[in-house]
Amino acid sequence: MDISLTSKQKLVLTNIKDLTNKRGIAPTLEEIRKLLKYANISSVQRHTDALKVKGYLKDSRGLELPINKSKVQVPLVGNVACGLPLLATENVEAYILVDTEEVHGKPDDYFFLRAVGDSMDDADIHGENIESGDYVLVKKQSFAEKGNRVVALIGDDATIKKYVPSDENIRLEPESTNPANKPIIMFEDFAIQGIVVNVIKKGGD
């Protein structure tokens, strides 16, 4: 499961890894085509070519995996309760392994949140939206630029919204297909916990 790939690229890569691990040799394009029920090999090759460009397959005629990339642990934090800081030890549920290239700077500057609800299901984060259950990768910082998707702490609750400041107020806007989701208008200071930098789809699909 990797956050720099499209959903289809992740699916192709996962199946290549699974077959390679089971048999000890790389599968063929035809085997992947049949497994994923694509109409023709060119559909598979388009994704494998992209995986080679991004370094997840060797740049060769086959579908060989490169040497494993270095991984770092990024904490998955739960809901904020009783005013605890978002990254308090009490909130860490687990750790998610990500490739070192996905974090710029220190791994300690990043954390994951599990998305809840549909208020950002129309956002475009490197070609992916944010649906309930997805894992959102966040870089810790207390400031944001207009248009950034931020993790804002309002009272005891953390929310992910689009940051739209003006001279009068700050709007935290949803990006949603559901019209029931409305902007939050802030007139007083509130805490920005970080900036959304990527998303892992639930289940790695």
C-alpha cells in the first residue's frame, strides 16, 4: 500500500508482489491481465510502465520488484478527547509504514488521521479524494496558506477542511458531494495541527 500511486497502480503492484512472494518469480503481463480481468495486455502495461518510472518495478522487460525501499513508522492518531493535544501519546492507535520518499524532512513531522464522514469526498489530493475510513497523511505545522487542506482543532475535535482566510474571518470549507456539509466560519483563533499532504485509500484499493 503506497500513497504515491493511483488506485489502479496500487492494485497492479499488490498483485505483482503477492504472486512474486508466493512463487518466487515475477508474474507475466498476461497473468496479471487475467487476474485483474483486463480486456487486453496494453491496459496492464500502461500501469506497469508507470510503476517502473516511479521506481516500484525494475526498468526491465519483466515485472521484477526492486530491492525494498526503506520504511519509516508514522503514527496513526485517534479522535481527540478531553482537550488532549492531537499527538498526545494517549491518541496513538498504531503505526503505518511508509516509504522514506513520502516524508520530506523528519518522520516525526508527520502523522496519520483516519477520515470520518463525507465532508472531503470531493477533494483532489494527488488524484484521490478523502472518503470515510481513508488514512490521511498530515505534515505537522501551525500555519497554512489559502487553499491548503488543514487539520484544525476546534475545541476537542479535529476536522479536515479547506483553509480559506479573508480580512473578516477564516472559513474552513468542506469539499463534498453532500450539500449537507457546510463551511465553518471562525472569528477567533483556533489551532492548525497540520497540512494534508496525501491519502491512503481504505483497504489499499
